[in-house]
Amino acid sequence: MKFVLAGFAGSGKTTLFNAMTGLDVPVGYGGQVRVGTVRVPDPRVDFLSRAYSPKKTTHATINLKDVPGEYGGKPHVLSPGALHQIRDREALCLVLRDFVNPALDAAPDPVGDLLAFHDECVLSDLGIAERRLDRARKERADVREIGAFETAVAALEAGRALRQVPRDELYRGFLKGYGLLTDLPLLAGVNVDEDRVGEPLDSGLAAGIAEMGGAGMILSARVEAEIAALDPEDQTEFLEDMGLAEPTLARFIRAAYSLMDLISFFTVGPEDVHAWTIRRGMVARRAAGRIHSDMERGFIRAEIIPYGVFADFGTEQAVKDAGRMRVEGKEYVVVDGDIMYVRFNV
Ligand SMILES: Nc1nc2c(ncn2[C@@H]2O[C@H](COP(=O)(O)OP(=O)(O)O)[C@@H](O)[C@H]2O)c(=O)[nH]1
Ligand SMILES: [Mg+2]
């Protein structure tokens, strides 16, 4: 899954990127586009790993891009280059500055930044959708395609993000491949100073984000950077001192994950405890293809232990003895947390 950290310069994107990826990219003005891998924190994987003591433990991961928020000459206008860098992504994590940045003259204005970012994305999408609509009409393309772009243009002209247009009103199949920014799932992280991490999201901001069809949360990139720099034992103590059960980053990553309707299933054994990422609704046979294409081709059945059942019984044998392991066929819809053992034959 490919995510991006987007937003205006000085909002804390690179600080957050470093904390999330464990990389050490220079912070401050400008910078380059960077890509890194983020481990999706999941206590279930940690539990399974303790239960099996495998040689290898593989968490789900997110591919994250840090895009510098270059100004395109005017304040509050991202350069076309910066917008272009977002187009190949599957979800948008917008970082909004709500702290005083001594390097910037402007006072924090997260609502203003949110609206400015939204307007830019709408304008950019409108340009693309109008051009495609013109061409589709000239080419006498499929009427459903013309209809889809007419709907898209009308929504964008009204200042609406495409993600706000319901499925039955917009045939999204035709919009694929155009990199439309306002159709990407949106998670806004409001970056605040340490003393405000416990505060709820400002109601005006929350309303603005909801109106764009996004989700929002408070975080502090500074605090997350500090936590990431500590040893695991010290991290626990630091979090306890701050009255937090886990780093905000863990919640942020999981929020991005669920925004995309992603779930995890697990494979376990002495070699590898592995979290696999799929979209909610995927059937067992296709999910098996994530592990290996042979498993999809030669799929016979899946043996399933829901994570909750495993956690209750503690061992695989205890689950089996209690008759709680299920056998499911290829059309079974995989549930978040399923521990799956695929029987196959090729
Ligand atoms: N006070 C405070 N400063 C921050 C926070 N997050 C980032 N910064 C600082 O803001 C400046 C810009 O951060 P950077 O991550 O480079 O922002 P970017 O331009 O969005 O990538 C740096 O000096 C950071 O140390 C925060 O939560 N609180
Ligand atoms: Mg940066």
C-alpha cells in the first residue's frame, strides 16, 4: 500500500516521516522526495510471535513517500511538481501545522491550510477531468465514461472532493489511472506541540475534515521523534509518564490502514509469523494468492483460527483440541485477524 505525507512546508512532514520509517532524513526547509517503509504496529503479531518463537516475524508494511511542500511562488500554493508526486499514491496523509514554527512568519492556521490544500487538489483534479471529458466527447467514448467525467466535473466545480461523491452516483472504474487527488482517502494529522497532544481535535477543524470526507487526529511529530529515538524499554516508561498507552503514531498508522479498508490475516509457524494485508471483503482463495500464486491456483481449503480464539486458548493445539479450528472453502470472506493455514495442491 502506497501512502504519502503531504502538506505545506514546515508542517512537520519529514519529522514524522523519520519517526515512522526509522530513517534519518534532514528536516527543515525544502528537501527531496523520499520513500520509506513503515511497519504497521500490531500487538496481535507480537503475541503470535511470542507464542511461536519463529525465526522470522513479518509485520504488515506501508510504503510511505515524503513530499516536500514546495511553494509554487505564492504562499499556500503547492507546486505542480509536489502535486504530481502525490498522484501515484493510494492514500493521502495530510500534515497540518498547528504549532509555532520559528522558521516561518505565518502563525499556525490549520483550518486555512486544510482549505487551501483542498482547493488546490480540487483545481488540479478539475483540470484533468475537464480535459478527459472533452476528449471523451470528441472520441465518442462509452456514454458511461462521459457520464462519469460529467459527474466528476460537476462535483469538482462545486468544490466537492470526489471521495464525497457516493458510489452509486459516480462510476469510479473510469476514473482509475488519472491520479485524481480528491478521490484518495484522506487522513489529516494535526501536528501540535508536546503540551497539547492530549487535547481533542478542534471542532472547526474536525468539521472541515469531515466535510471533505476525511478523518482527522491530533499528533505531535516532535514527541513521536523523541519516542522513536528511545530504546524499547525507555519507550514504555516515557509513554507511561505521558499517560499514553501507545505512541500516537501507532494510532495514526492504523487509522490510515483502516481508512483504506485494509485488514490483516496471519500465517504462523516455526519459520515465520507473518501479517498479510488485504482489502476487506476478499475471499480466501484470492487472499491465499497473496502468500503464493500456487496457493491460489491449487487452493483446496483454508483452516482458520480467529485471532481472538487463539488468544483465549494460548496454543494451536488447545484450539484444535477444543474443536475451535474451522475449515472454510474458497469463497469464504476473510475476517481481520484470521490465522489461516492454506491447503493446496498444484
Ligand atoms: N515545536 C514543534 N516543532 C516541530 C514539530 N514538528 C516539526 N517541528 C519542527 O518544524 C520544522 C519543520 O519540520 P519538517 O519536518 O522539516 O517539516 P516539513 O517541511 O513539513 O517536512 C523543524 O524544525 C521541526 O523540528 C512539532 O510537533 N512541534
Ligand atoms: Mg520536509
